[in-house]
Amino acid sequence: MSPALLIVWYSRTGGSRQLAEAARAAAAKAAQDAGDLAIRCLPAQEARAEDLLRADGYIFACPENLAAIAGVMKAFFDRTYYEVLGQIEGRPYAAMICAGSDGANAKQQLERICTGWRLKRVADTIIVNVAAQTREEILADKTIAEAELSRAREIGATLAAGLAMGVF
């Protein structure tokens, strides 16, 4: 059976969705080059414990809201955390945070959850700062810069190649 990569994302204004899609596209290309790999990209509100259990590695992408991971993403972790605890230890993961200004607390919160699961971080968590400070900027649809999408692609390619080649 081929290894599987699960990308779980939440996005209200499109930034985290763009990061997840860039990672998925790069993962698909890397899988073609490196070997067989199943890739699933699921919105956080649809992802379940069974999806985590079927995957061999993960990418999590979400926005920072009020200095924490977005509520929908937090609800995903709340819903699945104890269901998979002790069953996914050692699996690789990477994460991406779309933030208006900082993102540090959301990064810390997400990494702490993954530490509790005993996942292995295989790439530095990236924080994409969209510099949204006003109500209008915060609520507006986001367009992620090419340089930041490139960082997301690197994460997708890294996870996919590592899983396909059995490195992770």
C-alpha cells in the first residue's frame, strides 16, 4: 500500500487555502517524481480521526485569529485529538500559519498540539504575514504572494518526497 499525505486546512478569507493548495500541487508533482503517494486535501470541518489514522504524514494550514489558531481548526484538533492519541506517534508533519501581523502564538499552539501527538516536525512552521490590520483588510479576501506560495510548495514537496521514498 502506498504512503498517504493528509493536508488539513481552514481558511475564511482564502490565504490558508492558497497555501494548502500550493502544498498539494507540489506534493502531487513530487510524488510523480519520487514514487507512489496518495494525497488528500481536506477542509478542517470535514477531516476526521479516520483520515488522520489513514495518513502517514500531515500538513496543517490555518489562519491566526485573535492570536490563536482559528476556531474551526481548533475544533478539528478538539474533535480528533483523543481519538488518535497514541496511534500516530512519530509521523511527520509540517504547518503553515496565515497571520495578519504576528502568528507566533498560533504557531506555538499548533506545534504544541502536534507535540502532544508525538508527531515529528520535518520542516519549520512557516508564518505568512499578510499585514492585515484594519477591519476591512482583515475581512478582505487574501492574495498570497508568490514568494510565500513557493515556501508552501517546498513544504508540500518535502513531505511528499520523504513519504514516497520512505525517508520519514
